[in-house]
Amino acid sequence: MTRTSGLVFLLLAAQIPASQTLTSTGKEFIVVFPENIAYYHPSSPENKIWITALHNDTVITMSPSPAEELPQNLAAGETKSFERTEELGKLDFNNNLISTPFKVFSISDKSIRITSSKDVVVQAISIRKRSVQSALVIPADKLSMKYFLPPVPEIEGTTDQGVLVVNVTERGPFRLIIINPSNDTVKVAIKGGDEISGDIESGKVAQIWVNNTSTPQFVEADKPVAVFFSHPCAMQYDCTCGLLHAMLPPAKNHTVKFPVPPVLAEQASILLSDQHSRRREHFRSHSAVVQSAGTAILYRPTLLLTLIPEEEFGSCFVVPFIENKKNFLIIVVHNEHKDGIHIGKVPLKNADWLELNGTDYVSTNISTSSPNTFVWHTSSTMAVYFVGNENNTWFGNPAPVVSVTPDFRGCAVTPEVIKILDDANSWQNSIQSCEDTGLNLISLSNNSLQKQVCSKLPKNGVQKVWIGMRRSSMTGDWYWLNNDPFNNTNWAPGEQVGDGQCGVMSLKSSSNCGWNDEDCCKAIHPVCYRDPVILQI
């Protein structure tokens, strides 16, 4: 089988935002495959679940069990693909209710529950002939109880005919897919206009048609649910139709910015929805950013793509690769943070950057050939999308966020811990104080670590802190507590030749975290530290 190159979207922030997105990692997931083209299509769908482990000895269970045997365990960074036959069919209604199908939930049990012993990432793909769509699966513990409904996009041959024909797939309505991952029955209501409510039992899926109106609407549940916006066979090119499918993000209560990848701007519109409005906006080339207090989904022929707001950028992502398809890697990055991007182990170099009009972002295209690519940044956060194309048919989704903490060493699946203790103590007693919290008095033997730690420490509190540096009583040489070589230093001017036997670091805003020698018996706050867990890729 021939592997083609792949393409990823990256968006980088100017700085790490105060509010970070949650990662896409978890231990409990529930997956559904939407109806693709039509349930009666003669060709069977190719439905696959990708599971990527982030830690060694990860054990996966799946219910119902897949046809192939589940692996005993997965290694860190390993992705396993599972083929599935489950697929949601048409919406089934009681004959007595067919006159009001837009007010009735159609319930299905075609779901797959995934449980893992350690954190994993889950993605799903559905392929039927030329109809291809992929989806990010959000862990059950990171779902929400409220979602805004996007407006229905304008699609020639599907939504522009005035009258919907519910028995003709390509002329039928868009639908919501609501999934209950909990162990209890969930009460769900669609509000804003005529309220529609119902119960969804544990592990089951509700489908309901969406009215093509501008009335603001939202899904509200008494327990967390997953919600998708979908059409099985929206018209495409050359009298063909295909699946459109996008996850809805949790409702927001404040306005955020969504930078738009310019490569997708052609024929694009943005589907915006919040508490007070539900509207379509044509993409404006003079400003490649939209604002909303709710949902923003990009629509272009054959693709629905949930946009990622600036405040939900991450630092490391896993990007899948679909064999025998044209996958594309597209990068959008803040102009000040083009350096530091890595595709796997390789730094991104010599890229051709294009400006995003009206923003501080730039864009470039690159290619990859790896079936499982980790994209990470050394010092900034970013948003990453996985997008592909085949025969003018686009597919893609926001790439799963593995980490939200940038690290110069790689993809930090468990971030470093840096803590200034509340109690000041002597240098010797500070060693024990750090250990009592499960940490160590920090050793800064690496220039990159020194710079990273300095950028994260507050400069408006204590003025100096103990670090794990001491002068040998026998030789007079300085050494680190963790026994790393004492080669790279950050002495403040004229401070390495004093009488002090222990090391402190200045946190004055103008000091660049320079080091000084100090009397070891002085009461000073220590900086305690624990190393990150870096994914081996």
C-alpha cells in the first residue's frame, strides 16, 4: 500500500494564555459512527477507531469487543487501529409521531465504549466510497452539559430547495447526534424556541433533525453528553454527496477569537452560534479571525471543521495518517513563534510563511510521511488540525491535544512541577521541605531549563529563592544536588566569588533570574521541582 504525505494545521499564540484548554486524553470514551451516505448503500463502510497510548503498559478494553483480538498492552506513543461495523442508521420514529419528526428523538444502541488503564487519545474515521470524515473523540470526563447549535450551512442541492424531503437522503435535514456516556439515564432538552426534551439511557445515542432557522438554540442536559452536528449525504461535486460531521464544543459564556486557517478560506463560511444569535458569515479575506461567545465551525464544500479558540491552544498534539488518501499538513503560527515547532523529532526549518490578513499569524504548508506524527512546540502553545483531501473531498478535525504545557525537551505528557514553598527556611532544611511535598530542591544545570523555569516563576512576590546549588567544603567548587555537571551557569554580575556557601536565584524583574551565593543559614523560600514525563517519539 502506498503512503502519501500528510498535512497538519498549527496555530500558535503569542504567549501561553492564562486559561488553558484541557487535553484530549482520558481513560473512558464512547464512540459512534454516523450514517455515511445512506444506511442502505450497497458498499459497507470502513469504520476505524485509532487509539494512541501515552504511557507504557496501557491496557485497552472495548465493548462490544472488536473482531480482532485486543492487544495485551500498548507502548507509549503506539497507535492501534480497530475496525468496526457499527453505524447509526436512519432516524426511526413511531408512526404516530411522523407528523412532528423535528420534535422526536430517535434512539440507537450503536455505540462503542472504550476503557483504558492509562490515559490515551481516541480518534475515529468513517469511509464509504468517496465519502470520508474523521472525528476527535472527547473523553467522557471532559464533556459538557450545554452546547450551542450552529446554523445550517447553505449547500446547493441539499439546503437551498426550500422544502426538505426527509425520505431523500441528500435532501434531508441536518441532524444532531447526542451521546450519553454515563452509567445513568440523562435528561436532555433542546431549548430556544419550542423546547424538545427526552431521556437517553446509559450508552445510547439520540438523533434528531435540526430546523433550518436563525433562532438561537442550545442542547442542555443534566449530565455531561457529547454532541455532533451531521448530515449523511450533503451534496458535493459532480452530482455526488457525502458525509458532513463535526463535534460541537462546550458552550462558552465569554467572547473568544478563532483564527481561521487560510488554506481553507476558499468558498468558506463560518457557522456562529451563542446564547443570543445563530448566523452564517462568509469568510472575509481581509481578516482571518472571527469572534464568538459560543461555537465557530468552518464550512466549505465537503467539510465541517470545528475551529479552535486562542484560549484553548495546546503544546503537543498527535496527528493521524490515513493510507491511500491525500492528507495535508498546514501550519498557522504566530509570527513571533515560528521557531520551536517540531514534527516528531525534527525541528521545522526553511518553511515558506504567508501572512494571515488582519492578524499576527503566518501560515505555511509542509508534508509528512509518518503514520503517526506528534507535533510539539518548545516554548509556546498552538492549535493543530488534521485535514486531508481526496478528489476535491475534504475531511479533518482538530488534532487531539496531548499536552498544554510547552517544554524544550519534548511532548510533556505529565508536565514538570515548579513550586515556591510558602515557608522560608535554611538551605539544608529546604531540601527536606521540598521532599515532604514529593519534590526536590531544583537543580538548574541546563541553560534551557534555567530559561524555562525563569519564564514561569512569578516576579511580583519573593525576591530570591533557594536552588539546589552548593559549594563543596573540601574543594570550594560548586555542585548541583542532583549530581549533574556544573558547566552552564547564570551568575549575576560579580556574584560567584562571594563568601556564601549556598546558591540563591533572584526573582527581581530585571535580574534574568541570576544566581548569587548566600549564607546557608538564612531563611529563604525554596523552589521545589519535579521532572516532566516526556513522551518518547
